[in-house]
Amino acid sequence: MIEHVPMEDHRKGAAALDEARLRQQAIGVKLRQMFDEVVNEPVPDEFLDILRKAEKPTGER
């Protein structure tokens, strides 16, 4: 059976869907900005030292 949905209810649903999409887009933009900031931060010297030590063969530590 096909259910009749009043046009006003359909518009409200479409508006809510559009609002949810806009919210998701805004969240996505903000997350990309935050990710870019983190990626562009310098690597701390202590962490670089740990990586250098990990790269050395076992006998050289």
C-alpha cells in the first residue's frame, strides 16, 4: 500500500536532510583543517631520536 505524505511534511524532511548534509560538510571541513595542522607540525627532537635509535642495527645501541 502506498502511503500519502503531505507535501509540507516532505519539505520539512528535505530541509532536515539538507541541514544534516550541511552539518556533515562543515564537520568534514573542520576535520581536514585540523588534520592539515597536525601534519604540518614539526616532529619533536625526542621522537626523532627514538626513531634514529630504532633504525640502528641491534648491536650498535
